[in-house]
Amino acid sequence: MSKTIRRAVIPAAGLGSRLLPLTKATPKEMLPVGDKPVIEHTVRELVASGITDITIVVSGDKSLIQDHFRPNPALVAQLRKEGKTAYADAVEEVGELSRSGHITYLHQHGPYGNGTPVLNAARNFGDEPILVLWPDDVFVAGVPRAQQLIRAYEATSCPVLALMPMAANDSQRYGVPVVKEDFGDGLLRITGLVEKPNPRDAPSGYAAIGGYVVTPDIIDELREQTKRWYEHRTGEIYLTDAINAYAGSRAMYGQVIQGKWYDTGNPLTYLIAQFAAALANPEYGPRLHELARELGGPGASE
Ligand code: G1P
């Protein structure tokens, strides 16, 4: 019997090393894409999908994330007094996200690796399935990615991975699922996940894109991993290892997500995400399209 998904975890304790020196003082989750920091896109996606309990797992130097979502009635009152209603509304709306999403923060503790924040947060969750979303993917989708994952879970009562088709030579950047069966509408039965394979060893043409429905059984597998974490090749706890331990003997699914996906995790893809968001902006987009043509046009570099 499937349970309703109400809770989500956003692991946000990483160093953002692929984006250094940009991320030396600014958490990668706070880098802007369009008119919002990356993590706000994820929080809005969750709130729009009916999630009412969001845990952001942070490390010591990520206070900017909390500052961003914290309601600031004094600033709102000042802006209203000055007649700056649109700005006041915008600030108020961001603060409101932490109420509707009931955002809480947890400090990561335990071995390195992306399984640790999930285990830390799961302590408070009991026997419920949860959503785990990495904060460095931005989706532009009619139905939010989180909602598409929830629907797949409701249809299967099993763990689900968010997937997107990828270019063959991107396989070394992503987990690549082993697909056993295609049920249509993007729902796939999967039997494992190969982490960052060489293109010739990639078991399918899909990438796992940092969105997961994690059930209590996967949490149990993560706990098992911690018993042997020191045996792991890098001494880290990985969600992928728990997924593989689970999928070896039990049913698990992938959901190919409908929508546009922007990975902000490395310099080129981050710039692409910013560029796409800028071009899509109704106010500035037309001028930026023009500028792109001018810069790319004949004689532009002379
Ligand atoms: C992690 C996962 C990988 C997934 C990727 C998506 O890798 O381990 O399976 O494809 O996120 O962003 P990371 O990017 O943390 O190395």
C-alpha cells in the first residue's frame, strides 16, 4: 500500500568544487539562474508538487541559504512604506516558501558522500517514502519534475529515479540505469544504476538526474552501507550503492521526466542554464536574442 509523499530532502552540504572559485564564498545552491538562486527553483518545484515538509541538509558555511528563505518582515515593511510594492511582494513571497514548504535545516554529520544527508534527514521521517532532489538541477516543466516522480511512485509503490535522455558521451558525468522493461509514458523498470560509465559500457541512453523517491527500504540499505563505509573505494556513502543493493532483488522504476532540464553543476552547463533563463525572460529575452545574433554575426569579432 503506497503512502502519500509529503516530505523532501535537499542535500546542500557539498563544496561545489566543480564551480570554484565562484563557489569559494557563495554556496553553489545560491548562484543565480534567471531571477532566483538555483535552490529556490527546487524549493518552488517541491511546494508546487504539494510537499509540506522540506529538509535542507547544510554544512557550516551555508548560512546564506537560510538567510535567503528566512521571512524578513522589517524589510517588507520598509519597502511598503517607500511604495516599492513589487519588491515587497517579491521578498514576502520568498519568505512564504519557508512556511508553505515548512523548511527546516539540518547540519550534515557522518561520512562524506551523497547518502549521508539522506540518512541524517531520514531519522526524523519514520516509515514514509520521501523525495530527494539535488539542488543543482533546474527544470522547466508543465508538470513539475517532483510531481511526475510522485505520480510514478503512486502508480508503482516502489522507489523511483528521475531520468532524462542523454548524449552518449555524457555518460561519464551521470549514473546510468540498467533498463529492463518499458511500460510507456516514460515509466521504466530498472534493475540497477551504473555510476559514470565509459560510453561504451553505458547500459542505456538515460541519465539519473538527481531526483529520487526513496522508500524506507532504501534507507535501510543506506544504513547497511554505513556499517561498511570504510571498505568503500573512496570511503563515502553513496545513494547509488544503496539503490543497487536494493534493485538487485526488488522492483524499482525510472521515470523519464517531461520538460527541459538544466544541470547547473559545472561551469559550462551552469552558463547554459543562465543563458537559457535569460533568453526565456519575457522582459529582457527579446533584446538578448538580438544581442546573441549581433555577437555571433559576421564581423562580430573584428
Ligand atoms: C550524482 C549521482 C549520479 C547522478 C548525478 C546527477 O553524481 O551519483 O548518479 O547522475 O548526481 O546530477 P554527482 O553529480 O554528485 O557526482
